[in-house]
Amino acid sequence: MEYRKLGKTEVSAIGLGTLRAFDVSSDEDIAVRSQIVDNCIVERVNLIDCASAYGAAERVVGVTTKGRRDSFHLASKVRCEGKEAGEAQIAQSFELFQTDYIELYQIHNMIDWETHLPTLETLKDEGRIGMIGVTAMVHEAYPVIVDLMKSGRIDTVQIPYNVIERGCEAEILPVAEELGVGILVMEPLKKGRYVKELKSEPDLAPLADLGVETWGQALLAWVLSDSRVSSAIPATSRPERIHENAKAGSIGPLTPELRDHVRRETERCL
């Protein structure tokens, strides 16, 4: 597993997202998520991204990482309006994670960021969180994010980036590289769509010498070939998928020609 800089922290190039996948409640389902965390340790995946808006996910992350908290950097997000509501959500993250320290706390989709950012800055000054980040789903938020990066008030940005959705390449990534801001990539597989919804079989042959065995690995390798990316964080509810995804974190950068091949094949097969 390759490790990359996220602020002053080293994170695995492949992390674990938890949207929907960790919003479970039964003992059986939680046991499966514990297996996922087991496999993360085996594969040296050390970043788990969560959010207060992900239903039961924070609680499940807290349960499944208990006793092995030192193996992971945890990230969560506040998503609400108002100072008191934000403080309550953030406090609940600590409680549900069963920890007194969270490595990265983010403002979800930039919602009421002007209210929540001072709260997070106070927590960072107090040593309760390590880094402050923002996330955004839409390009309309990018100009404000660029201004925030230039202000020095945020350490990370989480945005969608994949073989089809590339708006961040011109607006966000150059500034992040210049300023040393970490980049977390959500939806590297477009919630699995670019694997599950293909109408024909993509050609893996040109990637075989690199050890790429699945199209999911090809797509993740495409994202990680951009050195400005700190970590890609696909979500999964299947323990075996951790092994598959993690392999993409050790393939190394694709050549420009191979990146073009992955893009063309994805477009052809969708």
C-alpha cells in the first residue's frame, strides 16, 4: 500500500468510505463491517471517512474500530445549520466514535461553513481534532473553496473525481498542489456505477502487466495516477472488496496512454 501526505499525516492511497455501507444496525450486519475493518488492517488501509449524516455509520465505525483505534485515522463531517446544532453534531461524533480525538473533521457540502469553521478551529487549537476540511459535490462551491485554501484555514478538500467527472482538475487540484492542501476523492467509481452498469466488457489487456485484474482497480488506479490526490475513499459493504480495492493502492501511476485507455473504455462501455 502506498502512503501519501494528507496535511502532516500519512494516509493510505486507498481509504474506506462509509456512506450507506455502514448505516446498519443488526448484529449480523455489524459483524460484517467488523470483517471489513479487519481486512483494512490486513491491507494497511488506515483512513476511514464518515459523517454525522450517514445514519448509524459513526456508531458502527466506533464499535468496529474499538480496541484498534490506533490503526486508523478517522474523519467525519458536520452537516447542519446553526452554531448550537453544529456543536451538538460534532460532540456526538466523538461519542459515537468512542474517541477523544478525531484526525480530520470536515464541513459537509459547505453547509453553513462560516458558522462551523470557527468551531472547528477552536477544537483544532485545543488539540481535539488534527485537521479541518471541507467537502463539496458541486462545482459552484469551488470558487469559495479556492478562497478558503488560500486563506490557510483548511487542511483538506474532499471532492468527486473520477474518469468521467473531472471538473476539479482545473479549479481545485492546481491550488491544492501549490498550497499543500490534501485531496480526498469521493465517488472514484461513481458509487459503483462505472463497474456495475457497464453495457459491455472493458478491455483490461493493456493493464495486465501492472497486475490490474478488475475494472474497479483500473478506475482507482486512474484516480491515484494523479499525484495531487491524497487518498481515494470508495465505500463497500463487502469484506472481500477491501482486498480488491487495496491492490489499486500499490499499482503505481498509469502512463498517460493507459489513463486515456481507461477513460475511453469507460466511455465506450457505459
